[in-house]
Amino acid sequence: METINLCDNNDFLIKVGKNSRILGIDPGKKNIGLSVSTPNQKLAKPFKLIVMKKFKHFLKELHNIFK
């Protein structure tokens, strides 16, 4: 799997700002792991594991998280 950077590190820090949490998405073939950073962005903790059934199911799970 290829990693795609949407912006460089300096732009990212400016856009996200300090004390913002970051959602990490770790896509796998069978599961998708989600993690959330601490407000100071020094650590990330596991948040949820989504069993990949269909992509539509994944989107529904994400939608429920962001409600």
C-alpha cells in the first residue's frame, strides 16, 4: 500500500494547530484500525477496530463515530 502525503509536515502543523486530536486510520485487508492522538499530539491510543465486511459498512461505522 502506498502512503500519500497531502501536505508537507510544516503545512500540516499549521493546518491542524496545537491541541487538536488527530485520527489515525490503519487499513488492512480484514480490519481497519482507528487511533486517536492525545491533544498534544505526542501519543496515539487505539480507538476502534472495524471488521471490514464491505466498504459501505466501513463508511457507516465512520459516520457513527463522527456523530
